[in-house]
Amino acid sequence: MKLSKLKQLLMDRNNQLPEDKRRTSSVRNVYQKNLGYDANYETKFKQKLSVEKPSLTRSHNATTYKQSNELSILDEINEIVKQGESSPLPNTVVSTNNIDSIKIIGITGSKGKSTTAFLVHEYIKSLGYKSVLYSSIRIDSPASYINVNEPCEIPLQNENVLLNIIEEAEAYQADYVVMEVNESSIEKGLIDGIPFIVRALTNINPKHNEEHYSPNEYVKIKKSLFENIPVDEDCTCVFGLTGSITREEFNEILKLNNRPKITYGTKYICEVRNADYTNLDCLLYDMKSDLNGLEMKMRVKDNSYDFKTNVILPHNAINFTCAIAIMEALNIFDANIFNKCISNIVIPGREEVIKINNRTIVIGLSLIPALENFKKYQANSKVNKIKVVTGAVGSGFVSWDKTFSSERYINQRSSVRRYAMDYLKENADFAYLTSNDNAAESALSIAQEMQRYLNNLIPSNIVVDRMEAIKKAIIESEPNDLIYIAGRGNRRIFCDTANTMKLIQDKEVVQEVLKELGWSL
């Protein structure tokens, strides 16, 4: 189906709704003329905040900017940029693409899809193309009101969001849309009719989302993105022999459709799986990892390349390999440009590293597998102690999905917390136990539960206030310590009771503490 036809179908369905239920366009006024709208350029941008879960933030930031007749559209947007309301437009010639020439990339998987989508998006922009990104790391859509610096847990939530994406890309005259595809989006049928140019799978862990799906249901949903692809869709599929996927399972995935395919993986995983890595199109065959970043050796088709990035942790090397495979599928891969693009790239909320005053502060999401790698760095990189700031999510927030208040979920939380603390005490030297979206539960009770699971095998302190916990960890640190602030990444919305929330972002807290201490970045 052509994108223009899909847009019309979505608009027709929206127009059939009662007037008070219809969607309001997310396209900023300065771009509406590209859609043929009679835009009022002196209208102030409105602010709207919608929260379904603690890590979901779609912020339409207010500004009082007033148009000047002398300003071009580009000047107007860049003036807004100075106020911190959006990301700057790339210095490229305005695209003449129509809606049906927009190339859409869909990326799904259990882990790595957000990072891979971000890498592909940033690379496409480095080539001078206009790209729109919808991922949980950020939504980078210059034609929309959405704050580029905020994360979004489920980028494609419903038909209204899909129509927003299409209109924003059309108004921006984008060349590409890079879209993270969540399992709930697939299950709801939201991807049906989207004319993908690439469909990519990072990995599949059947137990990744047991709160919502059985392992069999989860795998079936993920695979369905690659089944029954419309005949008129000219797409290439990207598959990786990664994670827990066996050689036999990988071969089954390759048979899901008869479309062109680009494959990728690592030499190590192939050897463990007794698979022939010479058959893969993109192969990571060697890697070095430390707190300075990754050094990777890759084969792309018949050519070998060395890449270096400041991004840490070995699993990210697989994300880079997947990103290259997608670029190969798009026929836009240039090793020199890619190397330059990733050399100093920062992936928001994904193990962001701050080195200061002989300390290393890392801000990330998951304890696993970060801590086991930090322990290896400890032996090889002269790390003194590994100190962790972490908390556990509660339940019962008023607008969360009911699944997150169910008896099954609550029962699972205890086992998850125990597993996390067992892992932490094996790989860290000290723990600051704090709050993290405790919602209707007591943050102190959650922290006390976590502390019991540690069994005094490593020292720990309970500091319920998350900002104070971060501050205490930094102040009490010693030279060469590694401080890992886990659990929230770049999220800002913090659900502290059943019906209230506050705004707190870990990196901003770190920066404020460093400023108070006089430690200059």
C-alpha cells in the first residue's frame, strides 16, 4: 500500500469519529503549509503532556516566539531551536520528495531496537538526508511539537500516532522514517499497511515480556512482522544470529518470507551455535571493550573494516553490526562516514559516561549485563570500586496499564527484585538503594526488600530520595571509583505516588551535583 493511501485511510477513520474525539494535528504551524493547510503563523505553540507509563513523555513545549515577516521557514525554526524547543534542521537542500517516496525502516526485537534505530537515524542524517526518528530513546521529528530531548516508552501507540508520524514526515519532506516497532504495536495491527523499505529483527528473547505475553505468544508476534508481507511492498529483511537464537531457529526465521535478506552476527556466537559465519553478510569478528569505548573489526560483504567508538559495553557492538546491516539493505553504507559518525556519538540514557575528577559515572538502564562487564573493566582498567545507585519499579499508578497492578505482575516483581540483587552482589562493591517509580508502593519498603536480598554480602545504604542517593554516591566516591546510576536512563517522569508524579532526570541531577562540588566537566 502506498503511504498516501494509508494516510487517507487513517484520516477517513479519524473523520468518522465524533468531533470532540478527532485527532488534532501534531504538525507545527510553521510546517503546516507543506501539507496544504492555511497555517496561522502567529499562533503560540501549545503545550500538552500525556503520560501512560512512567517512562512515557510526549511533550509539546510552549514558546512565545512570534514570527517576523523577514524570517524564512528555516530561520523561524532555528530561532525556536535557540530557545531549546527542538533540534536544529540539518543544513541540507529542502527535499522535493512527495509522501510516497519516503522510505520507512521498521526495527523490532527484544533488546537493542532503540539503540539500533538511533544509530541508523543519526547515520542517515550524517549523509545529509532528512530523517524522522520514532523510538523510545527519543522522538526526533522536526515538524512536530514533540521535545526531542524526552524519551517515549511506546513510540507507536495507536492510529492517531501513526497518522501523526506520516503527516510530520510529509510536512518535513523527510527522506526516511526510522521506527522502533514494539510488540504491542504489532499485536494491535498498527503496522499493517505501512510500506516498509526495511524490516529488521535485532533478537528474540521469548521471556522478555512475560507480564503481557507467554513465551510462545511473544515469539509469534515478533515473527509476524516478517510474515504475509504485501506483494506490492518492496522491502528487504534484516536478520541476526544473535542472543539466544539457535542455528535452527535462525534458519526458520530466514524462511518466514521470500524477500531479499541481509544477515548479520558475530564470529563468537556462530562458533558457539556451530553455524557457518562465512555465510553472513555482516560479521563482527573481533572486538575490544573498556571504559574508553569499543574497537570493532567487521566484515561487510567482502570488505573488512576497523571501527572505533566511545560507546561502551560489548552488546552495543552487536547493535552497531545490525545498524550496518540495515544500511547495507538501504545501499547507503559508507565505512568512512560511519566511522566518523560513531566515534563520539552519545546514545541518550544508554550507558552515558561522564569521566571527572578521576571518577567514572555511568548513567544507564539495566543492571544486566552492565555490571558483569564493569567487573571485567575493574580487573583491566584500574577501576577501584563499583558503586551502584538503583531502585525498583512499584505498581498501582492511576494511568498505568492494568497489567502493572495485577496480582501476577506484583508476584513477579519480588522474584525480579531478588534476581537483580543476586546479580548485583556478585558484580558490585556497594549499593545505594533508592526509589524508581514506586507509584502506589512504599519506596522505603521496596528498598528494604532489596536490601534483604543482598544478605549483607556487600555493604549498602538506603537513601529513598533518588536525587539525594545520586548526590551521596558521588560525594562519597573515591578516586578511580565507577558509579553506575541504573534503572531510568534518560526518563524524566517519576511516579512517586499512585496519582502524582515529579520530574527528575538522572543525568541532570549528576550535572547539578558536579556543579555544586565545583567539578567542571
